[in-house]
Amino acid sequence: MFYLSETLTEISVVAGPGSFDLAKNIAKRLGAQLTVASLRIFSDGESNIKLGKVGKNCVIVQSTHPPTDTHLIQLLMMAKKCTDDGAQHVCAVIPYLGYARQDRAFLEGEVVSIGLVAKLFETAGLKHIITVDIHSQLAMSYFESIQNISSVPLLADYASKIKLRDPIAVSPDAGGTNRAKEFARHLNIDVIVLKKSRHRVTGEVTVDEKLHMDISKRDAIVIDDIISSGGSIIKAADVLQKKGVQKIYAMCTHALLIRDAAQKIKSAGVQDIISTNSVPGEYSKVEISPEIASALRSRY
């Protein structure tokens, strides 16, 4: 476990290039020193990181959203620098933990990438990881010390302020059942789980249109952990519209929204996309620094 006895003034919150605003908010809530990582990108794409003086305890804030490999190597650089400078404990706040979806070998010959990531973190001197809505319990199992924070209460609180007509929570697949049920409990609304299947080679998504309840003339909130290409949300929106749903909102923890995903989702009839600021962007409307700061404070 990662327990510290020093005061908050002995903590350096290091703002990585992938999460500057979030790191600033966390440091402010903790009353801790903020150290900003200076970044230079060379012409060949290599990152060069420079850090100022850090304290005995480093808390590095760096989401590993796309470009995932770049943000990941930057995180490892910062961890190594904190360790080399004498930090006794190095913790990484990684709200979006890249490679967590690669938690097993789905096809013969595949590398279990999240296992490798865990080993790299250990080698770089990271003692503890704090993440938000990691993709699976299996992904968590590769880390010796990791804490997963749920953003569902924050998302539900935001949703409660949207004017909705007899809303229903929708999980786009069975894997998100518990998330959707938790979200629905916070709002005291109904929940349905769509039956989605994805071709393991082509990635093509299909959704069963048979539902167990009448949802016509209701508003729907499709809740997911990650929106990447938007394929699952688009398929869900199509089914919901065929069933007579009125307004559709997409809510998630991590809005990666690769290329023109946001435009495609809205073109499919989704009113708005709402995510936490685990990944900075236009749709990052839900602030997660209070929950992260609380998790950090409990360890000091």
C-alpha cells in the first residue's frame, strides 16, 4: 500500500503535458506545490521532458490518451526523473489508462499490452497508480498497487441538471451493465442493456433490436466508459430511435473521439456528448479533480 505521513506541502503535483489543467486543479484542491513539466518535441517525434525541483513525494498527473504511446513514454520519463531526484514515493494519477482494453490475448499471438505497461511503471519507480473507470477488473490485476475511482456519481449529478422527459439509462453492451445500473440508481430511473456483438477481426458492431420494455416518447442517456470511434453509440442511437426514443445523450468517462467521431455521433441523432475531463477536449464537461484530490488526501 501507499501511505504517507508527510504534510501536503511536501508533495509535488507534477503536471504532465497530457493533463495540465487537471493537474492544476488537483494541486489547488490539495494546496500542494505544482511543478509543470517542460516539453520539447524533436523533429523526429521524440519527446524531451524537463522538470524543476520536486519534493519528497511526487504525484504525476498524466492521462495516456491519444497519442497514447507518446503520453505513456512522457509519463515514464517524469517518473524516472522524480525517482532520480530523490523522491521517496512516486504516484501517478492516470485518469485515462491507455492499453487497459488489451487485458487479454483475444487472438492467438497477441501481446497482453496492459501487463507490459504495468511492468514499465514498476521499473520507472511508480509506487501507486490512481485511475478513473478502468476498463476491467482484469486490467487492474496486473498492477501491484492501483486505485480505481468511479466517475458515475459525478456524471449522474451532471445529468440530473439536464431537462429530460421520463429518462432511461442505456448501456450499449452487457459489459457496461453494472455502470449503467449504478448510474440509474443515482438518478432513480429505469435502465436497459443492449445486446451488442463485435466481430473480433473486422471490428464490425451489431446490436439486437429486441428490448424488454417500451421506451417510446422517453429521453435516453447512453452511458459508457470510453467513446473512441463512436460505433457503439451510433448503433445504440439507431436502435433507440427505431423504438421511439425522443432525445438521446451520450455520456462517458473518457471521450477519445478519434477523428470525426463526434460529428458522426451527432449526425446519428445524439443531442450532446458529455464526458469527464480525464481527456481534455470540447466535451469534457464534468470535473473529476474533487474525487482524485479526495483519493490523494486520504493517503497523506
